[in-house]
Amino acid sequence: MEMKRMTEFRVGRGHDGPARIGEYIIGEEVFQTPLLTGPDSIRKSILQIRYMGRDLTLPNPGIVAIPFNMTPDEFSNVALGDSDPILLPSLVSFASLDNPASTLLLRYQLEMVEKSKGTIDPSRLILRVPENIDVEDFKSIIDEFHTKGIRSAAFVFDGLLGSTDLKSITLRSTLPASWLTFALGKIHPSIIPLLYYTGFDIIDTGYAYQAAASGVRLWSNDSEQIESGKLPRYCSCLACKIIDEKYSSEHIQALHNHNLNIYSSILSESLHAMKSGRLRWLVESMTHVSPNHAALLRQVDKQTYPFIEEFTPTTGADVVPLIGPESYNSPAVRRYREYLESRYTPPTGKQIVLLLPCSAKKPYSDSKSHRRFLETIGSALGRAAERVAQAILTSPLGVVPRELERVFPAANYDIPVTGDWDSEETELGAQALITYLNKFDANCTVVAHVSGGYLGIVKGAESQVSQSIIYTTPESSASSWDSRQVLHETLTDLKGVLDLKGSQPKQLEEIVRSTADFQFGLGAGELLVPENAKLGGKPYRQIVCRIEKEQICSFIASSGSISLTLSGAKLLAPLNRYWARLDATQVKGGSIFAVGISEADSEIRPGDEVIVLNNDDEVIAVGKSEMSGREMCELNRGRAISIRHKLEV
Amino acid sequence: MMVDVLEEMQTLVKNASSKSRGVSLVKRRAKNPNKPAAAWTTQARIGTEIGTALSIVLSTEGCAHARSSEGGCTMCSYLLDGTSMNPSSDELFNQFMEAMKMLENASSPLSVKIYTSGSFLDKEEIPDEARNLILTEISNDERIKEVVLESRPEYVLDPILEEVRSLLGNRSIELAMGLESSSDLIRSLCVNKNFDFAAFKESVDLGKKHDIGMRAYILLKPPFLTERDALLDAQKTISDAINAGATTVSLNPVNVQSNTLVEFLWKKQRYRPPWLWSVVEVLQYAHKAAKGAARVVCDPAAAGKKRGTHNCGRCDTSIVNAIRQFSLTQDVQAFDGLQCECRNLWNHTLTHEDVSFLVHR
């Protein structure tokens, strides 16, 4: 009796966008993903992909393509003594016909799945997704494959970085989180970071040979035609030692080896970038390879934002470089702007909104310029400074309220500072400012202590806000001594005119409440910091919130986030957000795995503070999420939450 | 049911073929009914000698299959060579005589091949009277040693063959039939041709009864197949055709004709005509499979051009010449020594297109 052979994909720990690591288990063998694949591969590190009966079958496992019109008998022969994954049959180019051509190809594959029942474990079957299928059509049929046990899909890339490639990425974004995905076709190394970023686990290297056979050496950002009489680029790889410009099979082999080295190298670079939270930066840096690369990323950001955002951690690298227009809508940046809009409420009692320029050093308060601004505010207003809401204008985040200056990525982003703003940045800034100011009373006075590009933002917003705006120093640098004198005078005047009264310092409360709202949603701040809460500590280190000596939560300045205690979690639970339900009465050990989670808030992102509930809705633990809420529900493996506190029974 | 899905796919191909015709059918001009659509002569192997072959395409209303809502074959627009008015028997005969002028000074042996963009044996297309006039004319020309008549299997009927044989005497006769593929699935789904391999075999057998041979036209690379799918299918078809009793196999690498489904896909970058290397590969295989019992010929249309079978552009001419040489001499050594850098690309296409499903251009 044949042993039942199957394959399995296990998602590992870590995220930077949809990119992930995992294990692809084929029979007895385990392949680490991300992984390269290709035809006729002799490298052990590249998973072979071959056509049944047509290509040389190597003893090691490989992906197998099968003929379109295979009968059930032939089909079951494939299954014998074998655990290779099988690409379901399809017809090349057929999807170019009118609807419902693509759907028919999928229905045909569904029937092949049905036919193979009992002979081939469905985990071995790979859905071949027809190119350019309508996204809604695809969504409506994918559940049927999932129900039948299919857990992997292959997508086609034509390498033009146009509509077909964008479509394949968009289609991929609709799959359940547990599926393994292949990118097949013409894939230049320069596009690998983006493919990995958008969640492709296994990537085709077929183009490496095609280029080599045409005398082309591939680089991570270029293609080089090797011609006699033209000095080739220097390369340190072993394969290139024998490149001699003369056409021969050895020459092609050398080019091929070099090209494969480049694929391995860029994939490794992508993997390392993912682990250090710099994958998005790598993807953005590759947009300069060609205008098509840039266009594709912009389209991906626009069309698949919910998908990419869902897997983008809410904590990240210490420094987040945001260099060009590709960063304006990177998910961490766009999410910041959206959270500010939907989750931020200004502290009460503010009569002045002071707009300030950003600083290169983060958090802003640590910079020389902002220390001086704070001195000026303090000396002009004394304890009435509590009446001033401070907001920092910046690109591409828009507006950062002083209370939120330590949240991710406000405390981490790094931009090239020239003082010049492009129109998109100015527009994004103006929109953010309008949103921000509209949260304030119309009677507030706005003091714009900015000049240059910042001034453009304020002017762009002015007609759409209800407050009146005083410009202190439109002509010269905001941080100069003269400008600060003007600010001092303006604030002093306003203190008199508005009859500003001093009040108890509320800085700690404002930071914790705003951060709690930003992190958990509106209302969290009031739940965690009620009137009777006592706050202690320093904004630049840690702020601890207690109610009747019981610790509720603490604000950690280095991460700009709130950590909950079990008591804090109980207070927050009624908000009904950021919870995961464990199908057990208590938490054992230091982590919770996805398999144990029956339900979770779909708002959860990797890196979030999460409340763990049991089936009776009791808080049994708090911890940090390692994956998105959807993954907690859809995955059967992998660490979901690292526990910080748990109920001891 | 899987059959249903395949049927729906088939319908889709039919509709797409029909759609690709566009206005081309309606816009067909009425041509001079006394002139053939085309006629040309080539050197050809006739029996054991080399002589002159005249190919005639009679201008008729053209293939009924292509004119109908069935859409016609996915790669074929030959019916556009025809005319919108069905010529009379006299006019058809005049067309034939017009073409025959090309053989006025030719010496024996001669071969005459009659095509119609449809079926010469279809009475609706070529009335009995016209057929008789033409065949009688041929029988009066002693130089003509070989006659090839094009037809679909449904028109290959015992009484007609009997009549053809009796009119042409002891000349070598072949029916020319577009088998395309011996796979019914590929023929119906990829070519949109609606007869089956069994009908082809019946025609071969019926022909044998009257000592009439079968020239099977075999398609290389209909749409929806990868280069290697296509290559393997052509090889299998050749074996099947020879085993069924075909006396000649003629390999037709697909060329991109106007107003066809193939052209639609080609314009979308989703079709590439077959590589010349594939043609060579199939011919070498065919030569071996034929074991001298059947002729293997190939006269690729638009060869070396982007709409026809082509390689990289550098080696195309030498390979096309070798193909022509082989067809004439049946000597497989014509292919010896062909070499080009692009052969590696072709090899890569065979393996990579097969698994990736990206059309390699």
C-alpha cells in the first residue's frame, strides 16, 4: 500500500508587508521559503520545475506540470510513489478569449481536483491562475478550491511590468493567508524584492537562461549585453572568471551561472531586508531601475493597499528612510495619516494651535530647534502653555501632534531635507492639516510658525479651515533667533488678548491618552486613563498609569506605544478591539500559536498589543501580535502572539 | 461534468473565431470568376523523379465551415481568397484552364494540385459538371503523372472516388486532407475543425479501395499549445497518419493570417508562430517514422517572416532552404550542419514555456 504523500506550507515568524518566511514540505524534504524555482536546475537550492514525461526527472523533489487532457488513470499514475507538487492543467493563452474563458479554465481544474480525489492528496495540487482573470470572478471561485484542500497557486508574469504583472499581484492579494504562491514566467531579478514584498513565496528563475542564451548578463538593477570588444562589468562571482565573450556552450553556461547567482543574491537581500524591517525601503529603492518599476509599485500601492497594509507591522526599524514619491503612500505612512484622521482627538482646553516645522532629529523634542521652540513657548506663556496644542508639519506624514511624536513611524522616519516640497507632498500635507485643524474648535487661534515649503501647506489648507491663522515669520527660517522673538511676541500678545489661564500640567495624560487612541482606536484613552488615574514617569522614557495603585498600562517612549497589564486589558476589553480568542481556558507557555486561536479582530497587525480572551470573554493574557488578525484565524501554524502577562491560575 | 466544461470552451473558441473574421467576410470582393484565386508552380518530387508541380486555388465561395457561424479554423483565412459569388461550372473550368497556361512549356513529369479554399469534392462548391470537365482535361494531358485533390472527409464518397479514378486512369492520385492533428481534442478545441480522426481513417480506407492515396496536412502549432505541446502533437499526428495509411504527410507550420483567431492572439503577444527548429525537428522525426513508405513534405508559408515560422532572423534562410531541399529529395542529410546561437533559446522555450505558461516570443 502506497504511503499517502502530501505537501505542506508552514508560515514562519516575521513580516514586512505580506512578505513572510516559511517551510515548504514536500514528502520528506523541507524547503525554506522564499525559494527559487526553475526548469532543468542542477542547483540544489533551486526547486526544479518540470513537465511530466518531457523533462529529465531528477531524484530530488520538483514541481511537475501535467498535460491538459490527462485521464483519471494517467492522473493516478502520477501519484504513485511520489510526493511532488503538481501544477493543475490549463491551456496557454486561452484566458485571452472573452469571458468566461478564465473561469472555464478554473472550472476545468476544479474537476481535475475532483477526479484525483482519493489518489492524490489535494495539498499537492497547485492551482494555475489564468492571467488577467477578473478579480471578482477569481474571488468567487477560490473558496471552492480552498474547501477541496488546495493550498497553493501559480501566477504568470510576462515581465513587462504592465497590466498583466499588476493583475497577477492583485489576484495574489485575494488568496487566503495560508496559501503558498508561485510567480512564474519572465522575472527579472530587479522585480524580486517587489514580488517577495507582495507575498510571493517561490519565484521562477527561467529568465536567467533565456538572458544567458542571448548573451545577456543580469544584474540586480540592470541587464548587460556581453559583446566582443566591449569590456564587461567587473564581477566577483566565480562563474564570471571564464567569461570570454566568445559564443560557446561554456560561455552560456557561465552567464547562466552568473545570472542564477544574481537571483540568489537579490532574494537573499530581500529576505534580510524583511527580517530587519527594511524590505519596503529595498522595494522603493528598486523603483529607480526603470519608470515601469516605479509605475508598478505605485499601482500596487494604490490597488492593493488594504492587503499590503494588513501585513505591515505597526512597529519597525529604528530608522525608516522615506526617500522619494514612492514613500508618500507606503503603507506605514498612509496608515499613519489615516489613523490620525480616524483615531486622533485633540486634548481638551486648547485655545491655540501652534504649527511648527519638523526637525531632522527624531523625536522632534530631542532636536535643538524644538528645544528652543519649547523654551520660547514656556517663557512666553508660562503655565498657560497648556492651552497650546503643538503640531509639527512634515512630509510625507502630514501632521504630527506633539503628543504623538514618539509613535511609529513618526519617531523613526528619515527624509532627505532640502526645504523644497513637490506638489504631491504639499497636497498631502495640506489635506492632513485640514483634517487635523477641523478637529479643533473654530474659535481656536492657529499660529503658523513656519516658512518655505511648510508655508505652502498652511496656505493650501487655509481656505478650508474655520480658524483664523496668524503667520509669525513667513519670510525667514522658523528656528532663527529673530523668528523665535516674533513667536515670543505673538504668543505673549495672544495670552493677553485671549486671556489664557494657566492649568495643571497635563502632558503625561495627553501623551498616554492620545497614544492609546492611536493604537487601539477612539475611546481607548478614556478607558485606560480615567479621571482617577495617576500618571508618573517621563515622556522620554516611560510613563506608568495606575488606578488605586494598580498598574494599568505604561507608555514606552522608545517604541512610542502602550503596553497593557492584565488590569489594563480588562479596562480596554469593552472597546471590543485588538482581541484574539483562544480556544482554551488559560494560556500555557510564552506564546500562543495560530492553531489555538478561534477568532481575532481583523484590525490586528503584526506588532500590535493584543488582548487574549477565552471562550467566556474573560481576559486571560496580553501580548504582542506576530501576525495579522486574519492570519491568526486562517493559519494552522505559526506563532501568533508573544505573551507579556497572563492570568496565573 | 468535465465534458460540459470542454464543450463550453469549444463554444468560446468557435465564437472567438467567428468574431475574428470581423467584417472580412462581408467585405470580400467579387472577383473575376474566370481567374483562379492563385496558381503557382514549384519543383516537386513526382514518383521517383523531379518535375514541376502546379498548384491551383480555384476561386469559389470558399469553405462552408468558415462561412458559417462555426467560425472556421482558428488559423485559416484562405476563404478570403475566394469570391463572394459562387462561379458557374464554366467559369470554374475557365479558371482551371487559365492556371494550366503556366504548364504550357513544361515537360513531363507534371503534378497538378487543386485546392479550393474548401473541398474540391464538395458538389455545392464544385458542381459535378465542373469537376468532370477539369478531370477530363487532365486525363487528356499525358505529361501529368500525379493529381492531388483537396477535400474534407465528408465529401470523400465511394461513387465520387470511383468516378475520379476512372477519369484519371492510372495516374497517381492523392486526396489532400487537412487532418491538422490526430488528437480530436486539439483538432476541435485548438483548431475548431469539426471532424474526427475516425472520419479521416475512413477516407484513407475508401481511397485505398480505388488506389487513391492520402496526403495528410498536419498543422504545426495551433493556438493554446506551447511550442513543445505543438511539436509533440505534430510528431504524434505524423505517426498516426502514417499508421493509418497516409501516402504523403505535408507539414504546415501555422502562419498568422488576417482575420483569424491566431492573429487576434498574436497581436496580444499571446501567440508566436512555430520556430523553424521545431519544423526541422518534426520533419526529421517524420522521415524516420515514414521509413520510406510515405513522403514527407513541407512548404512553409511566410517562412522567416514574423507572421510565419521563424527563428532569430540570422539563420532563417539557410533553414528554410534545407526544408525545401528535404521536401524535394527526401534526403534527411539536408538538415546536417544547421547551427545557430538561437537554438539554445528554442531549447529553453521548449522547457520553460511548458511549465511557466508564459508565451515566449
